[in-house]
Amino acid sequence: MRNIKLSYSFLLVIHVVIALVVFIIPFLSKLYALLIPIVGFFIVYQAKNANNEVLYVAAYLVGVEVFLRMTGGNFNNEFVKVNVIFFMLLGMIYNNFSINAFLYWFFLILLIPGILVTSTIFNPAIDIKKSLVFNLSGPICLALSSIYMFKRRILFSDLQNVLVAMGLPIVSTTVYLFLFNPSVRDVVTGTQSNFETSGGFGPNQVSTALGLGVFIFFTQFILFSKSKLAITLNGILVLFITYRGIVTFSRGGVITAVVMVVCVLFLLYVYSSPRGKSKFILVFVLTGFMAVGVWTYSSFQTNGLIEKRYANQDARGREKKDRLGGREQIMGEEFKLFMDNPILGVGAGMGKQIRKEAFGEEVASHNEITRMLSEHGLFGIFGLLILIVTPFVVYINNRQHLYFLSFFVFWLLTINHAAMRTAAPAFVYAMSLLFVQVKIPEKEKIR
């Protein structure tokens, strides 16, 4: 991983080939899913995690999750989260963790009352174990990732390499989407989220992964492209991933990507020298041209339907009653559950069951904030306060972390439209806690 720049193009080609092979022989997706943690463990064991190898392995797992799900490679929905948790614990065994990370241990303790409430419910129709795992795997993954990464020192260049490890399988996802649906124009008939352009998988999660990929390769494009070939390669990747993200017709991931890019450009501009700020005009102009170009092409390929989607209109141009695809009703129900059970909540995972009784069908929450309120009550509020406030306190003495704001908003926006169905928001949130150094300070000479 330390020599990733030397073989960057080769790694990209490998992941294009992976997409082609899995598309032709779908069964190999299972083998791919099995090999990642095995090879990852071997790498960490050999290196004794001397250079935070667990971060690279976990990042790769986070990036590959949606690809495995859409190709049938996932052994279960929590496969990647469980593996990320395992590698974070493995990292702690090798390198310990900061004692100041106790806040995230406390966050885990705050989840216990909700678990106890659920455990007291006796209903043969409810699989308590499955419900708890589904709703708590995300928060536990976030807490343990945060404990490992809390103020852990890392060079900015190494952090970028971790992001590249996460981005490589997103390239495979993008290539697979082109193979699965080469002609967007033929399958887009309305303004709803489109499963055909999302590889047959949930557009919300696909859009989220692609949005993260846009940010990764955009930063690679503007900060780590040292040759014309690298500039061209990364620029093309940004455009292709953005296009496939837009045509999923799921707005959450695309909007999140735009906000992440704006945040990193803002921090780069603020901390640049006067000479550097003048050069940023070119970056802003180039970014604007790329955005206009990819949006225009997307509009052409969807016969203008994508514009109606973002204007919250149906195919005939009529304004839709709800702006969040029915999520408002779920959020309203969760607020009501919180008001009725403000101290302990209704119990971890019980919101879904209560909504089944209210709506006549099982409807999982898309919003982690309202879910924490309804299922954990007052303890959920305290937990959310820890998650929101702590990164900003850490950032006060961590100003070289240029991706801090982007990582934080990715987590915040993603949990508001896709909850924590994937490991991405948990892991990316934890990366906002890393202590980043742009370069190693020179040691004082001892005479």
C-alpha cells in the first residue's frame, strides 16, 4: 500500500477486470468476498499492523460492500460491518488505542438500555436477535472504528492511500453498472429511483457508494495527479462515476458528494497561501465545467427526466406531494414514538415492528437520527450528542485534517437518507477523528 502510487494504473486495471470477470461468472463474487478478509488478515498479521494496515483492509471492505451486494457476493447483510469490526479490534490488539476514546465506549453503554427493553418483549412473531443485529451493527461498527482511529496519527498522503483503497472497488462497481445497463436511455421511463441503472440493487446504497467514489477520485484528481496521464485518468473516473451516480435517480448520494467536494475545496482555499488561492480559480472553473458537462450529458441520456427528479416532479412535470420519497411519514411516526416513550424509547429494533402494525407492512427506518430517538429515547439523544460534538472538539487541534468536514458531512447526510445499512458512514465518520499531518515535522538536531 505504501507504494500504491507506483502501481496506481495497474490497480485500476485489475479492478476493471474484476468487474468483467464477476459479470461473466457471478459465482466468483462469493469467492472474492471470502478472499478479501483472508488476504487482509494475512497482510495485517505479517506486518503486525506497523503502518495501520487494518485501515487499508477495512477501507477496501467498505468500498467493496455495495459491489458484493449487487453481485450476490455478500454472505449476509452484516458481512462487511462484522469484518470491519474484526479488523478494528485486531488493530487495537496490535497498537492499543487512546484512553481519550472513552467517549465512544460510553456511547456503546448508552445502547444497552434499548437492548434490555427489546429483550423483555415476548412475541414469537419477532426475531429479536435478527432485529438487534440489523439495527445495532452500524452503531457498534462506528463506535469501534472511532475508538481505533481516535487521534491516531497518520500522514495526509497515507490517508489518501486509504481512500484510494476504498475507491478501487468503487471503480469495479461503476464498470459493472455499465455492463449491467449499457444504455440508460432505454430503461429510464420515470423519475423514481431506478433499479435497472443501479445494477439491480438498491439505488439509495448504490448512489451513496458512487458519491463517495466521486469525492475520492476528485481529491485524487486535484491533489495527487502529478502527470498528464494521472490528470486524464482521474478526471475520466470522476466524470464516469458522477454520471452513473446521477442516473440511479437516487439524489442522496449525489447531493452528499457535491457537499463533500464543496467542503474540501473550502478548507483547501482557506488554508492556502495567497499564491495558492490565486491558482484555485482554475480549480473552481475546471470543476464547474466538469459538473455542467456531466449534468448536461445525464439530462440528454434521460430525456430531461433527471431534471424533473431533482425538481421533485413526476414524468409529466407535476409537483410531488412528498419530497423525501415517503420518508416524511416514517420520520413523523418515529418522532411520535419518541414523544410517547421519551426515556427508554420503544427498544432497539422495535420501531420497524411497530410500523408494521401501523402501516400493515414492515418499513425500515431510513433516518438514523429519528431511529435513535424513537428506539433509545433520552439515551439516544446523549449518544447523538457525543457523535456530533466530539469530532469538532478533536478538530480544534487537528487543523491539517483537510478532509475532516467532508467526512463528517458524509456521515451526517448519509444517515439521514440511508441510515446505516452499509459500513460506509460508520467508517468514514471515524476517519474524521484521525490526527492528520501533511508532512512529518523535522526533528531538532541534537549537538
